[in-house]
Amino acid sequence: MTLGENAGSTRAAHAPGAGSGARSGAGRTAPDDRSLADIVGDIAGDLGALVKEEIQLATTEAKAEAKKAGLGAGLLGGAGIAGQLALVFASLATVFLLGEWMHLAWAALIVTALWAVVAAVLVQRGRASLREVDPTLETTRTTLKEDAQWTRERRTS
């Protein structure tokens, strides 16, 4: 059973009108023959289950957002390495590869420009990935609002 199925079945089972107090008339419930201790125990159990489900949902959602943030941070780290390698490869490429065909200063400038383009592309991809991270945990917020509404409705009935 998934978290969503568990949350839906719990809410359906404890929704107003479900269970032993069937609806009758204008939104009122029929008298319940349970004791006050049983009712309080049921409410405490329902609230405990609800809090547990919300914590599980928040944890799942936070892990997904952390994974997105990790990807963006990794791409930015790659951009930093590429920037450092630009200096090393520009020097080596100038000395060993391009020194025979053109002036060393022009060769160094060309190789440095190529690595700068690679670094710029990695930075842009990393920033774009980090912009997609949503730290608000929207699904958790929505279900908490639904739970508050359900609690209000149950309390007034």
C-alpha cells in the first residue's frame, strides 16, 4: 500500500458520516452508544495516524527536492573543475599542440576561450537545475489544509 492510498483510506474511514454514526436529517449524526473514553481514544488514534502520515509525506517530498538540489550543486561543482582545468589545458595545449602552427599567445587564447565556453555551459545548466527546486513542499501543504478542514467539519458535526 502506498502512502497516498494509506492517507486516502484513513481519511475516508474517518470522514464525517462514515463508521458507526450514520448521517440522518439536516447534517446531524445519529446518537452514538460509545462511551466518552472510547470517542476520545478514537480521536487520539486518528490524530496520531494523521500526524504520522503527514510526516511521511513531508519526508518523501523533502527527499525529492534534495535530490534536485544535489544535481544542481554537482553541475556547479563540475563547472568549477572545468574552470581550473582551463588553465592547465590552455598551458599544455599551447606548448605542445599549437606552438608549431601559430604564435603561442594566439594558441593560448584559443584554448582558454574553448574551456571558458564549457564552464559557462555547465554554470547555466547548474543554475537552471537549482531554479527548479521547490522548497515549499506543496503536496504536504495541501494535505495539511485538507486535514484542518476535515477536522473542523468533524468537530462541528
